[in-house]
Amino acid sequence: MPPAPRHLRHCLAALCLLLPLASAAQDSRNAYLRQFDTDGNGCVSEAEYVAYMSRGFEQMDRNHDGVLEPDELPGGHGKPVTLKEWQDNLRRQFRRLDRHRNGCLDAQELTAPPG
Ligand SMILES: [Ca+2]
Ligand SMILES: [Ca+2]
């Protein structure tokens, strides 16, 4: 699988700054998971992951046209990103995080550095 385009990696890196990685005590991991886990079953499905992470897109899409133009991207440059491209990238990210391949992320998988 080809690496994500550079501008997407930048966006995702910006989102990952929200992760409490440095102080990833189990409590904060679980609190983080609960933000994603809308059905409360203790793990994050692909749909829950994409829905939650898409909020980042909506917050950055200041003119709400469904496209992140360069001036809406972190750093103010890069190729425009559509919501579909953003979500496709999130699904790839989800599959990388799902190390147990059970279609659901536990707190440990969710807070692991992407890679
Ligand atoms: Ca869930
Ligand atoms: Ca836009």
C-alpha cells in the first residue's frame, strides 16, 4: 500500500497531537476511547472511528463545502482534500491500528502511534 500523500500525513499528525500519548495512563486511554465509542461496547469500530475523526475535517472545513482547500489545511498549503479522501484515509489508518484484526480497536490499539 502506498504511503499516504504528504499533506494527509500532516493532517493526521495534527490530529494525533490530540492524543494524550505522553501521559497515556490506562485511565486517560479509556476516557479517550469513550469519546469514540458511541455504542459503549468498549471498543471502537471502523464506523465509530471514521465518524469521530471526521469531526476534525468538519472543524477545519471553515466554508463547509466538503473540501479542505489549501488555506484550510494545517500550514495553509497542500492539495485540496475531499471528505471522501479524508475518510478513505481514516479507514486505512483504522486497519493499521487494528493490530488484532478483529474490526474493533481497544484502548491500547486506539492510542498506539500510527505506523
Ligand atoms: Ca463501539
Ligand atoms: Ca472547504
